[in-house]
Amino acid sequence: MKESRDGTKSDRAARSSSVGSLPLILDIDDFKGDFSFDALFGNLVNELLPSFQEEETDSLEGHGSLGGNDALPNGHMRVPSDMAKSAQGGVSTPLFPEVDALLSLFKDSCKELVDLRQQVDGKLYNLKREVSVQDSKHRKTLSELEKGVDGLFDSFARLDSRISSVGQTAAKIGDHLQSADSQRETASQTIELIKYLVEFNGRSGDLMELSPLFSDDSRVAEAAAVAQKLRAFAEEDIGRQGIAVSSVVGNATASRGLEVAVANLQDYCNELENRLLARFDAASQRRELSTMAECAKILSQFNRGTSAMQHYVATRPMFIDVEVMNADTRLVLGDQGSQASPNNVARGLSSFYKEITDTVRKEAATIMAVFPSPNDVMSILVQRVLEQRVTALLDKLLLKPSLVNIPPVEQGGLLVYLRMLAVAYEKTQELARELRAVGCGDLDVEGLTESLFLGHKDEYPEHEQASLRQLYQAKMEELRAENQQQIDSTGSIGRSKGAAIASSQQQISVTVVTEFVRWNEEAISRCTLFSPQQPATHASNVRAVFTCVLDQVGQYITEGLERAREGLNEAAALRERFVLGTSVSRRVAAAAASAAEAAAAAGESSFRSFMVAVQRCASSVAIVQQYFANSISRLLLPVDGAHAASCEEMATAMSSAEAAAYKGLQQCIETVMAEVERLLSAEQKATDYRSPDDGIAPDHRPTNACTRVVAYLSRVLESAFTALEGLNKQAFLTELGNRLHKGLLNHWQKFTFNPSGGLRLKRDITEYGEFVRSFNAPTVDEKFELLGIMANVFIVAPESLSTLFEGTPSIRKDAQRFIQLREDYKSAKLASRLSSLWAGSS
């Protein structure tokens, strides 16, 4: 700041007149750039303060005891006492003598600041006026420039329009020149063609006088193009003249003349085409692809090259070599006279079709390099492969059997044919996809492949159903033969025992039913293979095939249940055979009792066999239902009504088995009740319920007959508890419980009861009731509870009988019969005593 002031002393001297005689302190330059008030202030006072600062520094060094707290609030320093004393005799000096100079400096600086502000304001005013003037001039200049630019743009637009007009004119002139040149060229070519046409319009068959063009081998392509043009023109002229009026003599003459040319041109084209094909064959033998491509390009002018394409495909070794065809047969079918299996055929077809794909892929490389239209050639090649090579093999492989004379199972039956058909169809479809990937042009290779099997697919559903029937018949014959062999191996045995063994040997087999379902699954997979894109046809075939397994399982389990029922019938016949009258000898009675025991054993065995049959029947039906839900149902849903119809067919097919099972269960109940009645008749004694009054304590154990019956029921019904489920089990046990209740009532009607016998009867009823509680049949439990109440009629005194039925009036009718069985019924005159009770109940 000081240096800048020194540099501008002359300027300050010039301005000193405006502020008096004082020198200038501030300058306008002091406020330019990075202005700092601290720096400005320091530069103003540094000229006055340095001497004071040096004295103050010396004073502080001489009196080190003075601290920072000796400064007074007014800016002066405290004076030590000794210094004050030394100064008492003289005049005191101010501590900061430069204050006056600084005040004067600050006042002068303020005046100069006001002067500087006025100068700056003046300059700003002058600058504003100059800027306003310059802005007016600038706006005027811009306006003039805009007018000039607009004029320039108009000039450019006129120039562009002119250029465009000149360009269009030049383009028209060029088009006219090009058209003229084209017309000139066409006229020249026409003259040349007319000259050639005149040559061909000579004598018929005379091709010796033709221009060199048509005999020069190096110009074959040009000759072919010219010949085709001449031929097209001549044929068009003949066709046009053929529909004209025949009276025009000139036209008729021209037509006859062009017919000669057409004949000669046809002969020449045929000769040229044969020559090119010969050259093409020679080049093909030498694998000269460039020559082949040249010939193919020229031949493409003859009928779009169809003859060359067909000739090339027909000369491939795989179509003309007999050994190749024989090798195909050996690869797929094996040696002559051997029976080919579907697995071997599948492997053979895979190898055969892989060889075809590789061969076609190699040919495709040659075709792409040679022919101008390779897709057309590939289409012809693939079509020839499928129609000749593949068809020839399929004809040998798939010999459709007759449904009238079905081949025997020993030779594979219909199943071998169906498996072969499925393998061939699947592998051929894979071949079609491979050929499509290699390239076959516009050929519908999938449709062509499908057509190869139309003759087999038309009667496929009938063959599939016939095959399933054949397999079922063969399986039934096998099972009968095995059963007969087992019967024969047992030797000579008794009739009843033999019947039981035969019945046990012919039980329903869940394994056999599973085999039926497995056959059907395989058939369904073939249905899906042959009609994947035809929902209606697919659903129809699936439904027909599924109906077969319904018929097979229904017939098989029905026959199995009927065989099991035969054992129950034979046991019933044995029981009836040994029913004896009352007056027989002891020896006859003993023999009859022994025979009855044997009949009872046969009945128990047949009961168990039938329960096993019912259990396996239920398992078989569950397998079919599960198969339908998992595999068949989803295939039928796309067609309205198909699913519901199959469900109805399934119910119908199983109805015969349900009827047989119902009849058999009824027979089982008859068998059980017959044995219960036999046990009760043989084991129950009159003294069981009328023990003598000999003072001995009454026996509270159940009677021997009750024990035997309960033990028999527990033993024989164990198989029923295992075999039956759900509602079938509940219905069977409820019916058996009701029959047992009725049988016991009828049985007890044969005895007379005293009070101790009544207690014994009540104990028997409790035993029976506890057993039937395992039936989980509430109605049966209720009946046996009521029996226990009725047994009280034998225990209470005669005068208390009327009070027994006050809470249970429903049992009065049965109770009336029980009361008549009391030992004291007549002696106590209970009939007259209770007559009023019976009258009220009626």
C-alpha cells in the first residue's frame, strides 16, 4: 500500500487542491483487487506507531514485573510508584503522544474517502451514459444485420430451388438417355435374336447351319439363355396366333414358320441339357464343385433346374445301391429268420437314422456349394429319403397283423407289433426333427413323416384293444394252468378239503391286477404318442383303452369272489348233509357230530378265504381308482363329458364285483350264525339256567356255550376286522350283530329259568354285549343292553315284575315271552297277574 502511494504522489499532489494543503493519504487504487480493511488500516497508522511501539517494548523489558494486567481501560498503562515519585517534581508527559496525530490522520482520511466516493460516482454516471449510447448503436447494428441475414436466406432459398430444378432436369435427361440406351440395346438384342430365330426357322431338324454361339462350349451359358428366350418368344407367338382369326393368312403362315423354330429349339435345348448333365456327372465323379456349380447354374434356365436337381438326387448311392438297402435291413431287423425285439429294433433304427442324417448333412454341404437354389434340392433329397429309403424299411419292419387271425402269444401276439409301431413312429419323428434341423427347404417333413404311418394309425385303437384282450386271456389261461398243476400235485384228498384248497389256490391276486394296469399304462403311452396334437382323438382312444382295464379288473375280481363264494356254498352243503333227526343211535350221532365239526372247519376256512378275497378286491379297485386319478383323468378333461362318462363306466364295471361281494358277505353271516347255532345247541344244557336249589353258591361265570360262541366269533371275525373297511365293515358287523341278537333270543326260548339261572343268563348277556361292543354299532349295543334289562324278569319276585318296564316300554313284547320262561310262571299264576299290564301295553 505504501509503495502504491509513493508511485502515485504526482496524482495525489494534483488532487491536494480539492481538500486543502494536506497531502493525499488514500488513493482509488487502494480499493482495487482483493480489498482488506485490516491491511488498509495498518498502512495508514504504521508511519506513526513504530516509535511508540519500540519505546513500549524497551519499557516492558526494563520492568519485567509489569504484567498484562497493568493496562487500564482507557488505553494508558499504569505507572510504577518509584516512577511517579521521580516525576512529582516535573511536568507529566502523555503516555500515547501520537493520539492527536492519529486523530488528524483519521479525519483527513474520512475527507478523502468522501472525495473518492464522489469521484467514483461521477465516473459511474459517465460510464452509464456511454453504455447507453453504445447499446443504442449495437441495437441498430443488430437490426441491420438481421435484415441482411434474411435477405441472404432468401437468396439461398432461390439458389436451392434453382439447383433442385436443374437437378430434376438433369435426372430427366439422364432417364431419357438411359431409356434411349436401353431401347437401343434392346433393339440390338432383338435384331440379334431375330437373326438366330431365322436360323432356327430353317428346315426341321437341321441344326448344322447355326451360328458359332450354339456350338461353342465356352459360351454354353450364353447359348442357353438365348435359346430359352427364342423358345419362349416362339411359343408365346404360337399361343397368341392360335386364338386369332384363322382367315388372316399372314398370321397363319407365321405360325407355321415358328412351329418349325419351336421344334428345332426344343431339340437344341434337349441336346444342350443332356450335354450339360453329362458334364455335371463327370464333374461330380471328380468332385469338381466349381464345374458342377457352373453347370447347375446354366441348367437352372431349363425348367428352373428341376431336371438337374432330380438327376443329382436320383444318382446318390443310397438310392441306387442295393447293398446299402440290404445293409439297412440287417442293421434294423438283424439276420434273416431271427425274431427282432423292440429294444433291438430301437437301437437299430437309431443307428440307421443317424447314418441317414449324417449322409444328408454331407450332401447338404455339396448342395449349398453347387446349386443356385439349394433349398429346392434339399426338399427333393429329404422327400426321396423318406419315401424310398425309410418307407422300404418300414414296410419290412411293420407287418400289420389281421384282427381275424391274430398271431399267437407265443410269437409275441399283437403286443410285439404295437411295440414295433411305437418304436418306429417315435424314432422316425426324431429323424424328421433332425432332417428339419439340417435343412429341407419348404418340405413339410413332419406331415410327410406322419403320412408314412397313416395305414397303421387308422386301425390302431382296434389293435390296441385286441392286444389287451389277448393278454388277458393268456394270463387267465396261465393262472388256471398253475392252479390245476397245484391241485394235481396235492394228490388224492377228501372232497371238502380239496374244495378248500382249490378255493385258496384261486384267490384274487393284487399282483395280477397291477399287471393289468401296467399293460394299460403302456397302451395309454402309445395313445399319447400317436395323437399328441388331437385332443378329441386322443381322449377317445384313451377312454377305449381304459375301458379294457375296467372290464378286465371287473371280470377278474368278480370271478375271484364267485370262486370264494363256492367255498361258502360247499361248506353250507356239508352242514345240511349232516343234519340229523332226533331218534338216532349214539354211534350215528357221534359220526354226525364229527362230520359237523369238519363242516364247521370248512365253513371257517371258507369264511377267511372270502374275507381275503374281499380285501384283495378292495385293494384292486383302489389301484384302478388311483390309476384313473393319476394318469387317465387329466387326459380326458379337454373333451367335454369324457371324464364323467369314464367315471360312470368305472362304476358300472365294478358293480358286478360289488354284487358278488354283497352276496358273499351275506353267506359269511349265514355261515357264522350256523356255527353259532350249532355251538349253542351242542354246548348249552338245560341245567345252565335252572340250577338245583341245593344250597351251593350260584356260578357267576358265563356258560360254556357262551364261552365257546364268543371264542369262535373272536377267532373267525378277526379276518373280517382286517379285510373290511369303512361303511362296508360297519354294515357287515351291524347285520351280524342283529342276527346274533335274534339268534340268541330264539335260542333262549328253548329253556326255563329260575332266579339263579336268570343271574347266569345275565352273565352270558354281559359277555355277549362286551364282545359286540367291538363292532362299534350303537344299535346293536342298545339291543344287548335291553337284553340285560329283560333278563331281570327271571330274577325279581313276581310282584315286582310290573315295575321293570316302566322306563323301557318298548321291550314289553319280548319281555312277555321271557316271563313265560320263568320256572314259576304257572305256579305263581303270572299270566293272570300281569294280564292288566299286557292289556295296557297293547
